[in-house]
Amino acid sequence: MILVVAEHANGKLAKSTLELLTAARSLNRAGDVTALILGSDILAIAAEAARFADQVLVAQTPALAQYDPELWTAAIVQIAREGEAHTILIGASRSGREYSPRVAIRLDAPLLEDIISLHDEAGSLHAQRYTYLARVTESISAKAPIIVATIKPGAFAPAASLPSPSEQWDVDLNLPTARLKVTGKTTESTDRVSLTEADIVVSGGRGAGTAEAFTALIEPLADRLGAAIGATRAVVDAGWRPYAEQVGQTGKTVQPSVYIAIGISGAVQHLSGMNKSKLIVAINRDAEAPIFKITDYGIVGDVQQLVPAILAELKK
């Protein structure tokens, strides 16, 4: 079987999980496309997954209420062995990048990381991924009884739903004793769409001027467009925005339908996190800014004047 490790949050499947299911179906390898749901209180998530996968394995236990890379590894390895999985697909999220190497080592399997395309050729998996700050596409391949691969978010379209829900199966796990104990968790409450899930991203750089100007310009535009907010490393380092909003080499990689860069010069580290967006719009006072080399639409001017004018038009 092809085992897809589902990611979920707030009682819903992550968009990346639907992308993993598309990647799994594109392989045309033997066996069912199986979604594995790990966690506690996940029955609603499993029911949602049953609309997209050939079968759903539900590993529901209080021990998995909080993410723990060691427990996730143990669970996936057990399911893969019992189900005789030949391919394991994991999202290239922060957690996926953390536990996928552990899974590969435990299964003595090759690991294809952060891939953007995948196909089977005579029993070998051939893939591509970006390297050198996303300026080079690298081709890699592996042939083994079992292969682990992490899929870059946004590389595949979300899967279409099946004509009817598939079967769900409860699984019993033999998990080790957890060595990590989570005593508390603090999250920032927001009604905005997640940065990695957003179809539109509005990002700001130091060209916004000040933290107050960033809030006054970027937030209203993002709210009007139903977009997520992104930021450059310079903005995050200055304390204007939280690290969770950082886009770039040391932040998050996004590939939305529309990326709007406001006051962002376009350092290569930032471009590596957003240059695969489907349509890129930039506003910058410097006509020679590197960001304009990759934009579909560029506006040269003062963001303090242009963004309020855009908002005024949108409100009409």
C-alpha cells in the first residue's frame, strides 16, 4: 500500500494532506492509497479523510494528543510494517521534516526530501526538488522495497473527493513511553487563514517604514482580500511581526495563487520562499529592486501612498 501520513489542525485535514493524496494517486503503484490519522479525538478528521483516500487507518489514543516525533515515528513504522507499505508520503512541514528521517532509518529505507514531482518508472521512484535557494531543479531517484518521501507544500493540487466515503479501520499501537511531556501550549488567536494554506498572501518588508505602518497597511489589505500575512526576516528580526509569519529560506515556503510583496526589496533568501507563487505583485519605491525581476506586475512608488489608494478602490 501507499501510506499517506495525514496532517491536521483544529479538527480539520490540512490542505497539504490532500496534496499528498494527489501525489499518491499519480504514482499508479500497487495497493490502496491509505491515509493514516494520528492523534486524539480524531474521528471527525478520519471521516473527512474517508472522502479522499481508498481507506483510512485511525490511530486514536490519548498518548498522541500532543505531537511527539518519537511516538509519531513508532506509530508510522508499526503501521508500515503491518500493512506492508512500499511507499510512505509525508508532508514537508516542520514536523514532517523532523520525524521522516527517523522513519526512514527505522525502516532501512531511502528518503526523498522536499520533492515537487514524483513518478514511478519500472519500480523506481523518480522525483525532483529545488536546490540552491530554489534556483536549480534537482532530479533524484530511489529503488527499494520501501521508500519514504516528503512532499513540498503546494507542489501538487489538492485531491478531488471520491464518489463515496471509504472504509475506516481502527488500529492498535504499541507505543513506547513518551520521554517528552507538554505542560502547556500558547497560540496566538487569529481569524486569518494559515500562511501555508492561503490562496493569497500579502507580505511586507522594511519598506513599510515602521511596525505601526506595517500594521496599518498590510493588515487591512490582507483582511480585505481574505489573505494571510507574511513578512521578511528583517521585519521579524526587528520585532515587528512574529516568526510564524516569516517567509524565506529560514522561514516558511509558500506557493499561493497570488503573492503581494509590499516594501520588499527581494533578497535571494526571501525569494527562495515565495518565487514559485503563481502570480507575484510587488510595490517598491526602488525601480531597480531585485523583486521586480520575478514579478508579474510591479508598481514603483511609495507604499504609504499606494496601499491606501488600493484599499480605497477595494472598498468601492
